Amino acid sequence: MLKPPLANKDIEKLNAGDRVLITGKIYTARDAAHQKFGNNPPFDIKGAIIYYASPTPTPSGKVIGSIGPTTASRMDTFAPALLDKGLKVMIGKGNRGQEVVAAIKKNKAVYLVVPGGVAALLSKHVKKSTVIAYPELGAEAVHELEVVDFPAIVAIDSKGRNVFEKS
């Protein structure tokens, strides 16, 4: 169970391939939001979790629409600086570049993945969604999500072990 804000001790015990559940606050931020905030996100980055996602429109009676991951490598230019500032977890899909893997190791962080085809199921773990920055970006605005038992898989652990690479 991961409950942000996270510390090194929470991260160091995780291994590539582990399944985790997240309960607490996570923040959505995709390409457009990253370009706006650069290295200074509109939330406390220390121990935080960024989910590279943007929700679909919210159906009546629901907290949020489908919330699937986007390709994480599009945020690779921003990730090392955010990790240096205290970001502990990134969630997306696909592999990351070598510079990001090095920053993950240096900062004792992890990269988690969720399958893209389960976006509707993931939305069931979101209990509250609030736009906290850049509402003009629509679905790509930064959201603060309150999640319970949000499932993910450790793709790159704090030692740099990577499920995308052959052993």
C-alpha cells in the first residue's frame, strides 16, 4: 500500500514487477500541463505522485470519467528536474529514457504503469476529483485525485531494475 506523501523508506522496498495499491492524493499532469509548470508544479511535489493522464468527461452520477494513462516518455524532458525536487512516483504507460531511469535511481523514486485498456475500471478507484490548475486546458488541466486502492505495477524500481528490459 502506498500512501502519499511518500518517503525513501516507502519506495526502497518496492521491486520491478511488484503490484501496488495507492490510497491518498495523486495529481494528473500531461504534456500541456508540464509545459505550463515546467519544474514548478502547482502542488507540493515532495513525496508526490504524478499520473500522466487526463479524464474523459464525467458521466452523470460519477466522480470522474475514464482515466487511462498516456505515454510517459513524452514527459521525459521534465521528469529528472521534478524528481530532483522530491517527486517520488510517476504513473503512465510505456518505457522511460535512460536519463529518467538515472534520475529515478539517484532520487530513490519509482515509475509505475497501468494498462491503457482499463481506464474505465481505474475511474472506480477515484473518490474525488478537483481541478487545481490550468482549467483552460480542459481534460489536460491538473487534477488532484483522491484515490482508494488504485492499482499499478512497478515498472522501474529505485535500483533501476526495469520490467521493459530483458534480464
